[in-house]
Amino acid sequence: MSAETAGSSHVRERVHRRDGGRLRRLGRAAMFGPSRDGLPDAIEHLARAHRRHHPGAPLDALRRAYAVAERAHRGQMRKSGDPYITHPVAVTLILAQLGAETTTLVASLLHDTVEDTEVTLEQVRRDFGEEVGYLVDGVTKLEKVEYGAAAESETFRKMLVAAGSDVRVLSIKLADRVHNMRTLGVMRPEKQTRIALVTRDVLIMLAERLGVQAVKTELEDLAFAILHPEEHARTTQLVREHRRMPDPLQPIAAAVAETLREAGIEATVRVRPRHLLSVHRASVRRGSLGPCDFGRLLIVVDEDADCYAALGELHTCFTPIVAEFKDFVAAPKFNLYQSLHTAVADREGRVAEVLVRSRRMHQVAEAGVIALGDPHRPAEQSGAAADDAERADPTRPGWLSRLLEWQAQAPDPEIFWAELRDDLRRNREITVFAEQPGTGALQLPSGASCVDAAYARHGEAAHRCVGARVNGRLVTLGTTLRDGDTVRLLLAPEGSSEPSGDWLESAVTPAARIAIRRELTARSDRTRHAAAPGAPAGDSAAGRPPGPPAARRPQPEHAVAVGGGHRGAPRLARCCTPVPADDVTGFVVRGGAVAVHRTDCPVAAGMAGAGRPAVDVAWRSPSSGCRVTLRAEALGRPRLLADLTDALADEGAAVVHAEVEPPRQHRVRHTYTLDLPDATGLPRLMRVMRGVPGVYDVARALPVGVGRP
């Protein structure tokens, strides 16, 4: 037997032994009659845990739900040999200990009845109400017979969609996974590994996002034991060796408690040991662990304001490690977590990491959304603090809203499963603001780029995005955004631009990636169809390789008339970008087309000088749309770029491409390729640009971002 197999076997035995006795006691209790309170013995301890958080909670619904579940599961056994009813009771106990309200506990007791027994969803709704029915339906697995290999991913999709209306669906699923992981030792090793991988990649990430820290840490340690048994065994031995010696954090905790007591601050101070995976990560990160690295001090005070009072005493009476300070009270994490983080050294030079939080913060830090109760009732009815009555609805955090939007665009189960795991790994959020007033903020995952912001703001219209301005500076679409950035997204007119394959390298959100891939696939299909035998002769895509949007300038051929009997189609030259009202001339080029140049174009002058005959061309109308490139020469100053692009937007000019050269002797050069709805507005646009403070010249120029003829 290999060391890894032996380690895994040892872990499975230890976990099974730990839970076996308790589950057998629950199994025996499940067969007994009511206790003195009218509750079955099997759920008396559950009711006590529930009433610790909700003293006045009625218990009749729990009694009825247990009776239905026990009767429905009677005769069913788990692989461990325990009566099946021990599983829903254990899951419900986990939720009760975390402070879940009565409706969640009732649904938890019934959560497997519809899936595994003769009880129907209609019966659950009739006997326990629509809310309980909704929660039970949300966690009921889809039939493998019907969905095959996609059953697991489609079950998660169904559960997440249900959570969009009631996040308690996820609370029950997380507690269910905790108990299944605790009792995983009876499964075959390969099944243990499969379940542990899904737990690591999806369930732990969901627990993190929902702020259920108590569940997250336990799942991490249970998955760690199965997926990395050797590292788990080494870390366990490391912790055992540490516990044989006096903990140096205890005297620091005592000194901190005395300091706060003398300052008149009511507080509980205790040493909070790191869980196993946290110890392992710390040892990998630091190379070796000191005696103070196996835990942190946790200070719990009565009120939020006391957090800062306690912090002040800490930093006054001990030596603060400034680099370790983080304020998650004033700026909570996106998963509701609030605490002050700091580190201090005592007189002997021992450094302790410290967490400071109020009692309410501590409850939410441990239990996350479970501690917030029923999202459909005011806080005072669900047992939460009265001042939380106006709290934001936890069923619709930004990440969940985004997930619900993009999953609808990913019908393929494999794509959904892959994108879900990747999306959940990004467990930090940023907020970016629109430069235009009144358009609101965007919540994006950490690492998001301007491409992600474009699709989050505009949906599929973001296919036309040609640039962005971040904090007043023109940037590439691949630029990574930071928390608090101000963003302006520049869109080309409809039909004049489309996404580039390079965007996939910058996009991190599934919504952006799925939309880009779909459009690229559709474009490829259109190109293949146009190139196929029998395609219409006039198909504009035929024989033209796909390229970046800026390289394909629209050719309004209808705007130019060719004289002299020539039948060649007119083509606007890209070297000088003529627009209506310009004096133009034409020359026959390869293929018989007539290239239309401005008369002052150097290329046209070269052709005429070489003896090439000119062709008479004329504008059919001076008021058609056009594309033009302008160069602005200016003295460098703050907000110059912002003022110039504002001027362009105000005149209705769409920026197709832009280039800002580095300043030279306080002078800067901005070059813009623009689409104008009406060429007659060009002189006015150039006057407006010259009117921007600091700009001393605006002239026509060669286009940027396109090839030369």
C-alpha cells in the first residue's frame, strides 16, 4: 500500500469513527417516542440549538416535518448502516447551530423526501406551504435517467437559478454537503475523490461567497484530507506537536483582555486556532511556522463603534505592524464579512495577528447569509437586529445576479460547468463607475478588463466597442480595471465593428466570453457560407478574409459617381480618407476599381506624375456619413484627453480608433479615426476641437489602425 493510499485510508477511518457513534445515537433516537415537550427524542437537541438563536420560535412545524420525513425514509439505510433519517436530522442540526430560521429547518428535514421517497412536491406544498416547497424543489436533484452525464451540472444550474429568488436553497445544499463529506469514509476511494473535487471547486467557493465561514473551513479541511492525504497528515502532526507546548498566544490574549478592561471596553478575547488547511497554506507561504503562527486573537465587542475603540487601545499599548492593518468594517467584503484585521507585537517581540469584530459581525462572519434569516421578511420578524431591517437583499449579491444572467447564455452543460468553476474561483469583487452621470456602478470580479465592463454594461452591443477611457486616459480594451476606476466605453455605430478573437484573452467573466465566442462562431459560419460554391455573387464577405474591425473601413460606394464611361466600382482611398465636399480625383487600380483620392493627396500626385490618367469622379451628395482621421496638436495638460473625447461625443462622432503619442517638450499629439453621421459636420467638428483649451491645431491625417493601400 502506498503512503498516499494509507494516509487516505487512515483519514477515512478517523472521520467515520468520529461520526459513527453520534449517528448511531441519532438512529436509535429516531425510533423513540415523543419527549416531554411533545418532540421526538431525535430532534430535541435540534430544537434546543434552534431556540438558542430564536428563543420564541414555534416548534410544531419541526415536529410535523420530522414525522413526515421519518415515516417516508423508514426502512431506508445509509451506506454506513445508519437509518437514513439520521442524514436530514444531521443536516438540519448544522443549520440550527448556525442560526437558520424555522422555514429553512423544516425544508432541510424534508429535503430528500421528494427525491428519494413517495412524498410528492405537491404534498410538501400542501402540508408546509409554498416557501418550504420552493426550497425542497430547489435542492432536489434532477433524474440521471433523463439527463445522463449532464445531471450533476444541470442540478447545480437548477439550484442556482432557484437561489436567485431564495438564497436559502444554497444554505441547505451547503449543510447537506458538510454532512455527506463528514461521512464520506464509507464510499469507494474514487467516489470520495470525485465528490471532494466538486466540493473544492464549487461548494467551498459558494460558501465563501455566501460568507458561511464555518461551513467553508470545515469543507476545506475535509476535502484537504481526501485530495492531499500526505500533506494533511504532515499538517496534522505539525499541529499536534505545537499543542504539546504552551501556546505563546495565551499570555498575549490575557494582556490584551486586561488592556481593554482597564480602558472600560467590554470584550471577549480568545485564541482562535487556524484550521488545518490554513496552517498548511501558511507553512507553504512562509516556509516555516513560528509558535505564534498557529492561531490568531479574536476580539468580540458589543457594538460596531467599540471595534475602533479596541483597535486604538491595541495600537497604543502594543506595537502595531502597520502593513497588516485592513479595515473590513468600513469597507465590508462582498460576502458580507466585516472585521478589523491587524497585528501587534508585545514587549517580548512576539507578533500576534488580531481580528476585531462586534457580536453581530461575528455571527455574520461565521454563518453568512444563514444568519440573516428569511430574505422575504423584515429583519425584526426573522430574528435579526432591528437596525438591519433595511439591509440589502442577500439573495441578489452582484456575483449571483451576473451568474444568473450568463448561465442562460450557456445551454451546453459542459460549457456551463467549466465557466461556473472558473467564475467561482474569482472570489473578490471590484466596483467601477461610469464616466457618464446617471448610468450607475458596475460590480465586476477582480481581474476584470474593459472588455468585461463593456459586456456587463451593454450586453451584445459591446461587440461594437472600439476603445475605453479609464480615469480620463485612453486605454486598450484589454486593460485590467481596479476597484474605484471610472470608465467610459466607446462604441462604433451599429454594423461598423465586431469583436476580435484577442478579446478572449482579456475577458474573465463568463458573460463576456460566451458572447464573444458565440459571435466569433457566427462570423466564421457566415464567412464559410459566403465562400461556399453557389454563394450569391454580390455577397460582400466572399473572398475577403476576416480581420480586426478597424482594418475594414466601410466603403459608401453609392456616395461617389464615376464619369468618363468607366464601369469600375469606386473605392475610397485609405491613404487620404476623402469625405463628401473634398475635391477628389480617381485612378483605375488593379481589378478595374476606381480609387478615389483627395486632389491634394501625395499618392494621387505621385500617380499623376507617373503619367497615370485621372478619372472624373464626383460626390453624389454632400450629406452622407463618412469616416475621417483627424490629428490634434496640443499643449499637454490634465484632462486634455477627457475634454477632447467629450467634444467628439457631443458632436455625434464615434471613435473607431485612437492613438495618443508620448508628450514631447510639453506637446502632445492625438490622432482619432472617426465615423461621422454627416460629412457636412466635419468643419464644425474641427472648429470645436480647436476650441478645446490647449489645442492649437487640428488637421486631416492618415488613418490609424488600418493598413496602407
